[in-house]
Amino acid sequence: MAVILLKSKTLPDDFQKIKCGKDTIELYTITPLFLEELNYKKNNGANQLMELLDEEGISDIINLQRKNVCKEL
């Protein structure tokens, strides 16, 4: 299994960036990927994979039982 770092779909935008003095800390979510999804990302790019995840309603809340969006491609 692999992971990809993505901007959160569930956290509000103002929570994803934290000002710390002059610096800004950006928060990302870790999304686990199946091997087929990782290979799809390598061949088609992260944006195409994100579209597939969105189409299938995959959120950034980790669900170990979620559907593999590339298994049948």
C-alpha cells in the first residue's frame, strides 16, 4: 500500500493554513492508495487519480474498507 498527500476535502480552508509569525504551515491529509491506484497515478498523473477518487465519493477520512477505484481499469 502507498499514500498520497492531498488537500483536505472535509476541513475548512481557513483550518488548512496556520499562520506562525511570518511563516504559514499548510496541512495536508494522508490518503492510502491501493497498488492499482498508485500505478494509475504514475501513468496518468495525480489530478486524474483525484478525479476518480472524487467520482467515487472517496473522502479524506481514512476508510480501510473503501473501494479500489482502479481495480477494474
